[in-house]
Amino acid sequence: MVTVWILVHLFADETLRKNATQALEAADFYWLLSAGAAAAVSEGLCSTRWWLILRSFGMPLKWREALAFSAIGLFYSLGLPGSAGGDAMRTLYLIRMFPDKKLASAFSVLSDRLCGLVALIAALCVTLALRHSLFLSGQTGCRIVLAAFVLLAGILFMLGLWWGTSVSVLGDFLKRRHTWLGPHLLESGEIFNQIGRHPAAMLVGVGLSALSLAAHFLCYFFSACAFGATLNLGQMFSVMPLVDTLTMIPVALYGVGLREALFTTLLGDFFNIPAATATLLSLGGFGAQASVALTGAIFLPFVNFLASGNQRPDSRPVSLTGETP
């Protein structure tokens, strides 16, 4: 409903519709092919990141299987709220392959997202360090930056509380005083200890996240080139962290509608890009991402083969810490 409402509100402007039609007629669709290639590279790097994290969590999945599960998760995320809606599907498929490592399966996906979150926070900090005079000069920019910081601060606060459960003293206190807390909730703090045991893998994961973000930003830059937006690479890279941060809010399908509204506001107020062009470049970037996501359907017929639910011959029941019971 939110997605439809925002798109209807944007395209209710007759001038925008007229300008959008003209921009479509003049578009260079070869740039959109480049956008699709950049989106594919971005998702491939994300799949590789998760594959490396899985190995550090004691789940030696093959790279092609990690790619298949990531593609299927991306496919399902098209119909789920937020930009990370397919994570649950990745977790379910992984549990089918490693039924004795349910928590580790879920935590591998969460660790994968944490690497991406660190890279996104770093990109946002760089943006504000280099462009603070621009984005904080007006009321609109201040509100958008404040919204992004409130969202990230809330996420970091919850992560801090979650990390606290991994501290033995606090964990024991919660078990004694708050028996209503489920044992799995308290045990979940072990994910931070697991991450601490494999700092090299997590650092590589953050590095791959940075490369994936760069490819993702390029996707939208190529879309801007397709529709004749007078934006340079630095300007696009400065806007994208704010857009990606706020589209994490699970109120729109894959961020559609919310993303277009943000591009229209940011690019219009700070770089004088017409609303029609900003809307089209946003939809063009999303179209490139959606095209890559739709390829996940190719892997669906092979899911039963890849995740038959049988335990692997080389897999022994292990606890979350990797110790054999």
C-alpha cells in the first residue's frame, strides 16, 4: 500500500509524467545494460561474502550453492517488505542442508548482514565528512540525515543490547532474574563470540561489502547516465548511502516508492535534477536490480537437489561454538 501510494503521488504530477515520457524517448538503454552488469557484480560479491562467512561458521557450502541460495533469497525479497526480505529464505534453505546447525545457519546470515551494515555506516560517514556543508545546509537535508542517523542509532543500540547477552556476567544475571527470556534468545549472543574467533573472515567480509556497495552505487550511476542526468560519480556516490540507509525501513516492497521519493528530494534539492529524471533513474536502477533478482527463479528447480535435507557426509553435529558434543 505504501509503495503504491508513493508512486501514485509522484506520477499524479502531469508535468512529471510529460517530462518522464520525454526522458524515456531520449534514453540510452545501453547504459541500463551496464547497470544490470553492475547489479550482478554486486550480488555476486555478496554471495562470496556469505560463502566465506559460512566456512568460518563450520558450514563448508560450495560457492555455487551459496550463489544459488543468495539468488533465491534475492528473488523472494522482491515480494517482501524492506531490502533484506529474502534473508529468512536463505536461512531456511541452509537449515535443510545442516539440520544440526540451526542457530549457526541463522547467525551466518546475520553476520553477513552485519558486514554489509559496517560498510554502509562507513560509506555514510565518508559522505557526511566530505559533503556535510551541502547536506546539512537546508532543512530538508538535515531531516533526511537525522532520519538516517536515528535509524542507524536504533540498530546499533539494539545490537549493543544483544552483544550484552554474550557477556557471561550479564547473561547469568538475565537467566536468574528474567526466566521468561527464552534460552535461544540468551544463547544467541554467542554469535559475537563466534565473530570474535574469526576476525580475518569478518574483515574480508567488510571489504567485500565495500566493493559490493561500490558496484551497487555504479548501478544507479549508469541508470543516471541512461536518462541524461547531469550527475558525476562523486555526486551519485554521496547520495546513495543516505538512500540505502532509509530504504532499510520495511515499509515498501524492495524499497520501491520510498527510494524514488528520496531520489527526487535529494537530487532535486542539492543537484537540481528534474523530478522526472530522478524518478526514472531510480526506477532504472531498481529495474536492473530486479532483473538480477528474477534470475533467482532459475535456481528454484534445483533447490531440492542442492538442499535435499540430508546431512552432509563430512558434517558432524556441532554446537554453535563449533565444538563436537
